[in-house]
Amino acid sequence: MIKRLFIFTIALLLLQNIFGEIVNIGIYHNNKITSFIFHPEEGEYSVFTEKGKLLKIDKSELLELKYSNNQIHIKSIDKDYGSFKKVRFIGVSATNSFKIKLSKSKRIKVYEDNLFVNLHSYYNYFQLINNIEINNYIAGVVESEVGRSPPPEYFKLQAIICRTYALKNIKRHQAEGFSLCDKVHCQAYNRKPKSELIKAAAKETNDIVIVDSDIDLIVATFYSNCGGETAKSEEVWRQKLYYLRTVKDTFCLHENNAIWEKKIPKIKWINYLINHGFPKGSLKHECDVEYFQNNCREQFFENQNVQIPFTTIRKDFKLKSAQFNVIPEENFVRLEGKGFGHGVGLCQEGAMKMAKTGYSYIDILHFYYEDVHMINLESLDFFKADY
Ligand SMILES: [Zn+2]
Ligand SMILES: [Zn+2]
């Protein structure tokens, strides 16, 4: 009977998953966790194992989970519950959240909804999955990605972008048994958000996603600052997407990341160019390096038929952006750059400025993503079939 209840609970969770209300996020992804404390913060939790329901706990109690002989060993302050293969903490109150404290760390992180604990298939540590209502996850992502200072209208548009991005990439970690990880590889998701405004923004934009003219979820890319002009998708990646076009943006020009500067020793710069095929004779160390002005998102740094993509130079010198002028000075070349990030899609500092100026999140999204539509998830029949 107990076993049947366990299977029923898991089946119910999977069913909710199919309809997109719940997502599975791999938390502490790539951290080799072998023991931690689980402590309810809000609500009561039922604890299930593969053998059925083990116990119910509230915030007056805590449990320690330890990796031992390829099993999950559970104990409280005064009781040893034994060892198991799988553990599920299922919140049974109206709102549920829990704290996690890793054994060797003082840091406590809070998450909402449920926690699944598995044994990692090959290695000697746990896999932790936060089984969470999608809007709770989205609010956590928004706060992790942009902090708490932007205006409320901005939180709404960031929630729509993060939701679209999450659903577009929902199968990224399918082989590992969850949907998305909590690192920037997917979207940063650090913990339960502290801001009520962010939680409200995720709820208020409930189920809204951005689609293209084929009603496919768009690749909703964003970055910090475009430096005055956004980039076409094919300038940075191979894929040409009609909605990721060049947009002239004056909103971000006076924001924090609008301009940057970096000095590189001239000899290092010259050697770099020679290694990329620039003729040696034209770049004698004592000679001046040519002045290069990148006016309108030119793609290549070039000289005498040799071209180096600005995106490659950006990566090699860890530059803030791929838009910069090269100004020779005595012993250095000074790179005078614009913007921060890849430049494709939404410019966050420009969008924040627009939100402060009174533009709605719909106006802002249409400004940065060309000819897209905002629709309710329920309209995406194909999505449910594809999920
Ligand atoms: Zn990931
Ligand atoms: Zn911009």
C-alpha cells in the first residue's frame, strides 16, 4: 500500500511535469556532495524513499543525509532511519521551502517546493534535483541573473525571457535525469528569491512566452550592453534567425557597461597577429601597429587579405565585447571598446533604461526582438506534444 502511494505520488509529479507546471532543476550541479543537512523553512515535508513513506517533518526538525556504501544514509539528531537508494522530500503545505547546508560549508541556501536526492550513477556523490513550480523557478532565475535593483517592469520582461529560454532548452540535461542545471550553462539559479517584486513579476507574466512566426519558442538571448547597436545572430553564431537583427540602441549609451578600455603590450599584440597569418614584414616590432576603427559592428580585424574575426580576438584576450578600435601607443595598443557581452538579442542595460523611462515590457521586447509574438503557453499545443 505504502509502495503504491509512493508510485502514485511520483506518477502525479511526472504528470504535472508533462503539462509544464513543474520543472526539475539540477542544483549544486557539478558539486560533489556527499553529505548535507535538510531543514524545512516553511511548510511540512513528507519524506519518501524507494520503500515508501519514511516520515513527515516540519521546521522544528532537521535531517542529515550522508553518502555511505553507495546508499543514502538518513539520520536526525536522535534517530537513525537507515540507508536508501532514493529520497524524495515532498512539500505538503500550501507553500513549502527548505534549507540546505552542505556539511563542509557554513552557507545555507533556501529553495522552494520539492527535493529529489539520487545517487550519481558512476561517482560517489549525490545528485540533487529541485522539483519546482515553474514560476517559482523563474523568479529564482530572474533574481540570480539581474539582482534586485532593476525596476518592476524590467522584472516582467526578464521573467518572460527566462521562461522562454528555459522551455526552449528543457531537454538539455535529459540524459542526466533533469531538465536544466543551476549554472550559467543553462541559467543561473542560486536560490529562492528574496524580492517580492520579482515573485510578483513571475506570477503576473504567468505562462507568457515569446514565439516566432512559426509559433516556435524563440532563442531569447540577452547580455549586458550592446554599446549602441545589437548584433545579428549570424555574426556571432552560425545560425541566422530573422528576429535577432541589428537594432540601433541609444538607451544603453550612458549606462555602466557602455564603454571599456584595455591595454595590451604591443609586442604581445604583434605576435598574436603574426600567429594568425599577418605578414611579418608589415608588423616589425618597432613599427606602429595600424590604427583600426570598428565603426559599425565590423566582423573582421583585417589587413592585407588576412582576417581575424573580432569574436575570436574577444575570446583570446577575454574582452568585454567584440566591438573595439585599436589605437597604437608607444609600448601598448589601446583597445577602446563598446558594450559588454555577445550583443545578440536583448540589451539588458538598454532595456532597464527603457523600463525606467516608462516603456512597457511588451514595447521593450518588440524593440529588441523583431517580429515576434507573446503568447500564452496554453496556445502552444505543439509544445505539450514535444515536452
Ligand atoms: Zn546546464
Ligand atoms: Zn544597448
